[in-house]
Amino acid sequence: DNEAPGSFNYSFGCGRLDSFSESLHALLRKPYDRKEHKELIEEANLHKPITRERNLRGHSKTYFTQKLGLSYMDHYP
């Protein structure tokens, strides 16, 4: 191993990057898009209605409650 101390080896299996890492690296090499960033931030901060499920004689019904759930950013600040 000729790795620097503290470095992380991304190789997987036979020395090739796994497909997730390859996809992630390809995505991170793309140019920054402010419009997309703004849309993603808004989506991450969105509070959606809480859903519940009620079992009714052999089938279930999903319905929305009056309460709003936590956003993605509330779960992972």
C-alpha cells in the first residue's frame, strides 16, 4: 500500500470503483447549477402532510392527516 496516512481507499473488489462511487464521482464533476440547487434546497425544506393507513375489512386506505411532518432537513440538519 502506497497510501498517504489518513487517506481513504475507494477501490472495491478487484481494484475498480463500485458503480455507486463511479456514478457519484461523475455527478460531482458536473458544473454547479444555481437554479437546481435552489429547487433542491426548497424540496429538502418542504413539510409534507403526515399520512396514515387504516385497515378496512381486508383492504387498507391511506389518508392525510391535518398535521405536517418533518422536512428532510429537520431529520438530517
